[in-house]
Amino acid sequence: MSKLSFAALVVAVAFSGVASAQSSDPRGACKADYDKFCAGIAPGGGKVIACLNAKRDQLSASCKTALDSRKK
């Protein structure tokens, strides 16, 4: 494997890890859904997560994935 190919592989793996981390973080992945469905809910005590779960059928795919990753 050439040095250039190896470097490209390392960069691709690094970026896939960053994308994965962002999609599993509910604060980032669910921001738009929070703003749309739960903006009046103050954080604390799991109230925001409960609100998002109540609207689950209307959430974005990335938010659903992030919420599911919290359950594991």
C-alpha cells in the first residue's frame, strides 16, 4: 500500500469516527427536533428526553438513532 493510500485510509477512518460520535450525541442530533417539538421544556430530570420520545414518530432519523444509542 502506498503512503498516499494509507494516509487517505487514516483520514477516512478518522472522519467516520467523528460523524459517528456526532450522530450518537442527542444534543447535536436532536437540536432541530428539540427546537421544533420541545422548545418549552426546561432541561433536567429527563424531561427533554421524555418529550422527544413522546414525539418519536415525528423525529428525524439521526435523532432517533441518537436516542436509541442512549438506551444501550
